[in-house]
Amino acid sequence: MPQSTSSGITVHPLPVRADARYNIGIQLCGADLECLSPSDEDVIKHALYEHQIIIFKNQSTLTPAAQYAVTRLFDPAATSYGHGKNLDAKRSILHPDLKTIPHQPQVQVIGNGLLSDYEGLKNVILNHPHHKTFHAVPIPEENDRDSTHFYRWHIDAALYHLEPPMVTSLLAVKIPKAGCQTLRYDDGTGDELSVPRGSTVFVSGETMYDILSESDQKFARETKVVYAPHPYIWMSAARSRSTGLGIVSEGLELSHEQLPPIEQDKIKILPMCWKNPVTGKLALQIHPSAVQKLIMKDGTVMDDLKEVRDIVYRLQRPGIKPELVYAIDWEEGDFVIFNNRAVLHSVTGSFLPHEIRIFRQCNMAASKPVQGPQEMHK
């Protein structure tokens, strides 16, 4: 049943699969995103931190300026794009996937196919990320149209120098409807999930933490993650597990000598658990592909990369079970904001060159650092 709020916005539950056990996502109706009142803003911010993902339908006319303004509600002091400007962007694994809107540089365009003229971008080709470019063992070509993998579970964050964005917003501008695919885990468990082609999928970091054993929760609260410098260049030659949850350890990461200049004080060391600023709940929030080392409570540094990855995978893998995955069935005009500090997400699927797909994405490097669990667990 819809719930009324202190403003004109109403809160509606989302349709849930019969097998689902995820507890993220809510739809908000009745908001004029081009002209929000202070009470509207309060409702939106509270709903986001309570439900981690909020969806507004029928927002096709939303301007890039309004998208930027709504995204900044969660961090008004943030102004610059969340990944910043990389010294060597063409070597970054993110480079082919993002095009910047010239008149609103905090907003990126992502999708698939030739974009002849859109918001100042002319004759650019968008590339929907395909898992075969990143996975160690991709799905065979003959099964590619019917099956897919999680491309890469991640947090939107530079993870070098800049603070992870508070939220990310996505606007579905043009969506080719092309049926569903079977999302295969291909990790020996037999896990699989039917998803709309090109669905963005989410899991809750809070659930990922809650389902850990008490000993693993304690370990997660007390351990810090050291991320690789220039991580998206560092991992550019490496390949992912079939679940999209981290990298296979084959020694393919670039050495420090192969990376752009490294400033030690810009290397990110973040807690494993991030605290919700409204509810106080903890999320197990790790970017599994970018992790390089772990720092234990006693100061011991674990730098065996395979061991580090195996620990992170063991902690995170239960949290991406099929019943815990929320897969959005995108419709044109859907505007989604998600709590980038409490969920992991991934692209899925593949599209043919003529299947045109256009999204606008916005996030900003945060003005404040991640809050860890120390305030709760002295």
C-alpha cells in the first residue's frame, strides 16, 4: 500500500519476485524533480537512506541540470564528477564506457550504439560493457544472446585521491526492449537468475554484513581495505571471476612502474564496513576488483593478493545469492538514485550494435570521508 509523507510525495513498494529476499528499493510518486520543496527534499533523503534505492517513473523531460541538482541533495558541497580526471584515462577500463555532457560535466552518458546528437554530444559511439572483455572465462559465443554474467560488481568511486560519492543517479533515456537473459554465476554452485536484458542489478551491503557469522562481522568491523593506486589502470590487463565479484589472481595487474605517478597520500585506505548516516546500520562495502591489501586490527598488513581476494570473496559471495539480487527492468523515463555507500551494483547483458540505449549517470566525489563502524564499536 502507498504511504503518504509530510510533502506531496507518496511512497510505493516495488514489485518483488516470488523467490526474492532483498529488502532494497522503493518508488516515490508525486515529486516535481525540477522544483523540489524543502519538505520534498527531506522525504527523498530519508527514503534513500531507509531503502537504499529510490525510483521515480516518467522523468523523460528531466534536464541534466536538474539531475545534477537532485543528486547533490545528498552532498551539497560536492561539485566534481566522482572519478575525476585521470592522467592516463585511455588505459582505464572505464574509458570506453563514459561520455561527458559538455554543458553539465558532472553528468555522463552511457549506453549502446551510435549517438548522432544528444545534449551537445555528436556522432559518438556508446559501448555497453560486455563481460567477454573482462572475464577470464566468458560465456561461449553461441550462448551469448541467451545468457550473461554480472559484468563487474562495484561501488562508483575513483578509489584514489577522491572520496567515494554518496549517491549515484541514473536516467533511462532510451531503452531497447529485447527480452530476458539467464544470468549465470558459473562458479560451480548452479546459481542463476532470469534478468531483463541490460538490467542494472543491486545487492545490499547491509544485508551482506547482516548474514555474516559473528566472527566474520567482527573481522569486517576491525579490518581496513587498501585499494590499488590508479585501480582502473592497475587492473586493466587482469580478468574477472565469472560471478563478476573480483579478479582472478594471475599476476596480470600492472606494476607501479607501469602506472601514472603515484602519490602515497592519495592511496585510499577505507574501512570494510561503512555506516549509514541516518539509520546507523553497517554495510559490508568493498570494491572487490580494486582491493590490494588488508590492514588488521593489530596493524598487520596482509599483502598476498590472492589471499586478500579470497578473503574478500568469501565474505561477499553469500550476499549476491540470486534471491538477494534486485534486477531493474528499465523503462524509458525511469530515474533512479541509489546509496552508493550501502549497495553494490553491476551492469548485465549485451546488445547488438543497432540496439540504441541511452542513459544519463551522475555522481560526485564526496565532500566528506566514509564513516566507519568505530563510533558504534569502541
